[in-house]
Amino acid sequence: MGRRTGETEIFTATARREGNFWAITVDGLPRVHSHVWQLNQAEPMIRQAIACNLDVPDFTFNVRVQEK
């Protein structure tokens, strides 16, 4: 999860099916999580959660969502 000069940080989010919704967690950020009804909603929701947690704009990093 580290950042090098000139590189954009990439966060990996893991989506797990929990009944009728998807639970989303972020590797390296244990207090950042969300849930969505459809998997295609995961990236914008978790992006907002990361931005709020780190107090940075949501366009300053990338998010990769993986299904588990």
C-alpha cells in the first residue's frame, strides 16, 4: 500500500457476499468498510469511505475491487 514519489496510491478492496448485499473492506485500512447491494456500486462507495477516513480528495488515489 505504500506510495513512491510520482505514483498514485492503489487501495485494494475486498468484496464478500453477505446475504443480500456485498460487504466491502480495504486492505491496510481496518476501519474503512462499506456495503452495497450490487457489486458495481462498490468502487464509488469505498472510494468515498477511504477519502473520508484519510481526509483527502477522492481523486488522489486509485481503488481496485476484488471479489472473494
